[in-house]
Amino acid sequence: MMRRSKAKKRFATLLYSIICFILLLNTGYTQNLSDTHQIKPISIISRSTQTVYNDGRTHAIDSLSMIKSLTSSLAELVTQNTSIYIKEYGRGAMTTASFRGTAPSHTSVLWNGIPLNSPMLGMVDFSTIPVYFSDQITVEHGSASLVDQSGALGGLVKIENKGDWQNKFSGQILTGIGSYGTKDEFIKLSLGNTKVQSQTRAFYSFSDNDYTFKNKLIANIDPLTGNYIYPSQKNLNAQYGSKGVLQEFYLHPSQQSFLTFRYWYQYNDRSLPRLQTNETNINYNLNRQQENANRVMGEYKHYGSKGTLTIESGANLQHSTYQLKNKISGTLDQLITDATANVESYLFIATYDFKIKENLNITTTANEVFSSVNSINSPQNSQTEGYDAKRQDHSVTVQLVNIFNENLTGKLISRTELVGKSFLPIIPSAGLIYHPLANKSFFLNGNLARNYHLPSLNDLYFVPGGNPLLKAEKGTMIDLGSGFSGALNQIQFNANISAYASGINNWIIWLPTPKGYWEPSNIKRVNTSGLEFNTSVSGKIKSIQFRLNGNYAYTRSINRDNPKSWADESIGKQLPYIPRNSANILFDLSRKQYHFTWVWTYYSSRYTSTSNTKTSPFETLHPYLMNNIYLGRGINFKRSKLDVELKILNLFNESYRTILQNPMPGINYSFLIRYDF
């Protein structure tokens, strides 16, 4: 106990010293303007003190793709524009991400620095994040995420909002209707001047979600031919709705200082579709999930001549309920499960970015996160179960970026974390970028890093099944890659390719037990490796503008655990629900006021069992191709613009699933009208 107390005191002293050092450095640089914006009628030149380091593992989703997905969730945008595999439990139901062959909890999501990963579940439901509430979305592959956060063994998705200092008054109204009783309404209003900016966004979305599908997991046999007859069924009791508001204030009190305040409220209400094998009455096994989320954050940024100080503080508060019940005529509903959860996270971050000299930059970040979960399950005629747990995480990160010469740049990261009363080992990362050509159009890069991911609070304490003896997952990863960019006449092009490999010890997996419930345990080791390739070509041929984006990923995620028994067939096999091959292409054409977009997505087969067997239709999901097209026309007025667009999704009526027993819809449509003023 004495040793832990001394360790905590040393950490607190180090944290205090770093903050004092940051503040002392900053006081010497308050007389010069270092970050500026082009604002009418004042002309200010933009300049950043940070040394740029881009090794091809970080890329922002382009603005045109964002516009195409304004009424979509983050899940659809990521599916169409990145190599991340998105797993949907049905349209509008929970949607998780698998990045580089890792688990959903290994993909982190940050909203303006605030973690959206639930400390209870450890993961993010991508279907609940509207693209309309984002201005920029950036994807960081593998250990590229370490400068922002530890634990993202697969990668990180960053959602950012930005103010427009040139804006005086503008707005946007979107309305859409679609198949299965789908309705979407969005509005955005922005106003301000060179000192104050305000942005207000709100949305409402609802769908009956009652699409028809052919159920190939239930069949009758034709007595004459012996052939299977599969029934057509409706996706009943699967409606969903969401509504929310995002309010942003941007203040510019002095030439060197900026203040930002953001508040995001969202309410989600959905019924979860039943499994395909469920043959009970439609009033049985009704699942309903509701969630209230309040997210608030404030940011202060001060620019000096050689350094930038950023202080952020925020909170992510979620209250959710889940009920599983049967409706019985003439009596009260029979509650099988009645669960509630209050999840709270509070965050404080202080960052100082300092240019030591022209070719050397240091960034120091002190971070503190406090999380708590109160989870209660109160089924009817049963004893209440649940847990109440808290966690504190303190971390200090130091990043050095050095330009050795015109061709070679290096980055070094060291991260120290104190979780509760225990220090994690140092988390290091080292990388190099080499430009062999004088015009820097071609580069080679390499990175070696270590990372740690802590069990979620559900992993540790869930009742029944939580395992408080779980160890943290430890990952060692290496990346090698190259890329090039260039232009030919009016055509611009670029491409990046990365090869990666990682070994993750103590991988956490939930498995069924003889006790009648599932329980998490540590696998000795999982090896993930693969290739990621992305390219884009854009330009203009006569009066036609075009753009082509493509992504491909080859992914191996292999169980290297010790056999549990002589009959254990999972060793050396691909982990469930991880496709070996995945790809997507986005092709866009526009001429005058007309535009056309084609989106193609491919996933290879995925196993649903750890043994990778194919003896029944329950053990594998077939590969599928998805084709979506967008047709639209814009109409320009003097000070506004009207745009109408028709979306045809699943153009060739593909029958597919991304998760076992949860069918997805066939061909469906949506019609959108957008008015910008």
C-alpha cells in the first residue's frame, strides 16, 4: 500500500510540474499572433506552430462524401469510405466496427476530444451518431491513434466540429422520405461575426423499418418435389427513432485566444428485431431500448509565437433502459428483462505544443478521465441484480517530431498511464517518414509501437458473468507503408499502401459456460496482420468533373491461444465475423447542376464460429456485393441553392446479413431535398 501511495504521489507531482511548465512557457509568447483566419474585413495570415507529420495512416474523409451522407449515420459513411468493417444487427439496430481484424472495443471514437466509447460496454454504436452533427471525420489506423488515446488497438475515428469565422448568417434545411415509412428532418442555423459565432443543428429521424425478407433459416418441405420452401416474412417490431440538437458557440476574445462551448443532446428509441429462427407469436420476445445522451465540452486555445496551449474539459452522460417482454392478452406485460444503466464520464485535457526550433516540435498532454457505471437489472418476480463501479485514468503523453533533413522526418511518442492505483508500463511509439524524391511526391514510412487496452466495466463486473481477474490486453504492432501523389494536367491522384502486423496478448473474449451464461476470459494471444490500400483520382474532362475513391483491405486475425481441450478446433483459425477481404469504390460525376454517384462495397465470407466450420448455414455468412446510386440536381438562386436527390440502395436486391440471424433489407429508396441559404 505504501508503494502504491508513493507512486500516485509521484504521478501527481509529475502532472503538476508539467502543467506549471506549460503555463510558464506560454507567458513568454503572448505578444505575437500565430494562428489566424481569413476574416472580412480583417486580413489575418494562418500559421501553425506544429510540425506536420503525416505517414499515410491518418486520413480525413473528404467533404463531398460527407455531403452525400448527411442524412446517414456514421456507420454508412465509414462503410463506404474506409477499410473498417461495419457489423449491423439489422437496419437501425446496434452497429459496431472492426478495425484491422480487432474487436469492436478496439476501435475508439472521439468527439472533439471527448471519448464516445462507453466505459460500460467499451465500444460505440455507430448507428446512433448522425453525420449531420460532424464537420470533419478523420480515421487513424493502428498506433497512429496513440497521440490522442491509448487502447485503440485497431484504430481511432475522430469527429470534429469547426466554426466559420467568415459567416454572418446562413442555414440549411433538409427533409427526406424513404422506404419502410422512413422520415428524416434536419436543420442548421449559423450566425455571428469576427468575435462570436453560433451554430445550431437539430434532427429527427424515424422508420417503421418493416421490410420484407426471405427467411432461409426456417423452411417447409414440398411433399412433391422435396425442395425447401422458405417463407417471406416482415421485419416486425423493429421501428426506430432518434432526435437531437447540437449547439456550438465560438468566441474570439483576442487575437491569440479562442473559446469554444458545445452541447450535444440526443434521444434514441428503438425496438430490436427478432432473430430469424424465432417462430413464436409476434407478441413474444419484444426488445426495446431507449437512451438519453448529454454531451458537453468547453475548450480554450491560446496561440503564442512558438507554442499553443489547449485546455479542454467535458462530460458524456448516458441513461439507457432495455426491456425484453411478452405481451399477454388480458394481463400485464410479462417482463423477462428490465435493465437500466447510468453511465458517466468526465474528462480534463491540457496540451502544450511547442516549437523548440524550426525542425523540432514537442507536444505534451496531461489527461484525466473519471468514469462510473450504475447498472441494474430488475426482472419481474426476481431479485434485483447489477453493479456500481468507478474508474479513474490519469495519463501523460509526450510527442517529439523532428525533421532530420529535407527527406527524413521522425516521430517519437511516450505515454504513461495511472489507472486507479496501478501504473501501466510505458507505452512507446517510434516512426519515420522518408521522401526519396526531391519533390516529395513519394514516401516510405515505418512505425513500431506498443499499446494497452483495459477491460470494460461490464467485462469486470457484469452480473452474472463479469470476471474481475481479467488482465489488460497488450499489443505490439508494426507498420510499413508507402504512398505517392501527383497531378497530370487537370487530374490529381494519390495512393497509399500499408502492411501491418500485431500480436495482442490477453485478448478478451466472451464465451458460453456450463453455468448457463456467458463469461469473459483472456486468450493467450491473437495475431492480426494484413494490407490496406486506398487511392483517389479526381479532375475535370471538358465540362465533366469526376472523382474516384477506392479502399481495399486484406485482414488475418488468428487465434494463437493454447487449446482448451483435445477437441479445441479454434487454434490457428480466423476470428468470427472478420472478413479476409473487403473493398469499396465511390465514383462521382457532375456536370453543371447534375450529379451522379455510384458506391460499391464488397465483403468476403465470414465465419460465425471459432472453429471456422461450414457444416451448417449457421456457421458462415456468404460474401456479398452492395451497390448504391445517388442521382441529383441542384438549382442555384441569387443567394441560396436547392438540391434534390434520389438514393437507390441495394440496387440489385442483394440478400445479405452482416450478423447471424439478422437479415438486411433488399432494394430500397429515399428522396432528399436540401435547401441552403
